[in-house]
Amino acid sequence: MQVFTIIPAAGLGTRMAGTQPKQFLALNGIPILIHSLRAFASVERVTGIYVAVRVVEGGDNRQESVSNALAALPARFEDIVLVHDAVRPLIDAATIERTIEAVDLHGAAIVGLPAVDTIKQVERTAHGALVVSTIPREFVVLAQTPQGFRYGILKRAYAEATADGFVGTDESSVVERAGQSVAVVPGSQVNLKITKPGDLELAEFYLRQMSQ
């Protein structure tokens, strides 16, 4: 069984200040994308890493970028595919390993962080949001990456989504739509997604703490 990693990196990062895509911004003197690549390269079970931006052509959205990368994989049905945000540079090898193990057992798994705040479901109106209900925190996790799947499961789910014109918010949402159950691997606050300038400062803080 082989384990492939896809890192979509074609986004422009419009929420960050400046014109440079956020995945190429420096974190402790090294591009954010390189931190992410090094994390997966350090895991012995990872067979290959495909970056959807230059090595593999990126698409107009994340789903298209991942689909392009899937088409390039020399994978079989039972192989495992991990998809990771380019701008989550502090993912650790142990979490990657646990995700691989969960996919091997369940067929699909994501890294998720338990919610600590009270979660409100709202209805959007012309005058603002109105609370519809309160969702118990034990029923909620905040999705992170990597998200992992058997190659055959992800490939089929993407084909169905493309045929139906469905665009999911993440890989798991596409697989869930196809009827596949998805396991959750515990994540951490350190595995943050860098989307705003303040996130970069927080990531630098975490890096300093990890190096001590």
C-alpha cells in the first residue's frame, strides 16, 4: 500500500496583506509551503508528495486542484491519499501517522479540533444573523488537515461531484456526500491555518516554543 500526499497551493491568499500568495510568505525565514512539505517528507510511510500549483497544474478552486493532482497519481484503489492545506505549516509527523492509520482502518479520516466555544446555528437575514438553535459542542469538531482517504473512494466521490456540478467546502464534504463515513483524528491548536497576518505571528510564536 502506498501513501500519497496532495498539497493544493494554487490559491492567491486574498485575506493576507500584500500581493504574494500566502503559501510563499516566509515563516521563520522559510516559505510556509516548505514547512508543510518537510512535515510530510519526514514521515517514512509517505510515498510521494504532489503540489498542485507547478508540479501539478492548479485549478480555479481547491476541488479542481485536488482533482488534477488525483489524475496524476500512480495509485491503486486501496492506496491512501492525504490532502493537506499548504498554509498549515506546523502539522506534526505523529498526527500524520495517526491519520494514515485511521484511513487504513475506516477508509476515510480527517483531523479535527473539538469546539470549545458555544456553537450557534443562525439564519441570515437582510438585517443580520438570527440564532436558530444552539448546537451541543460534543457534536461539533473544527475540521483541519490532513484529510485522508482510500484513493478509490476519493476518486469515485470526485467523479460523482463533477458529474453533478457539486463543489464541496473540503475533501471530506465531497466524500460524505458519496455516502462514505469519515473518522476524526484529534488535532491541535498548533496546526493552525495561516489566512491573516496575525496567524503568521502566532505560527512564529509556536515555532519558537517548539524549538526550546
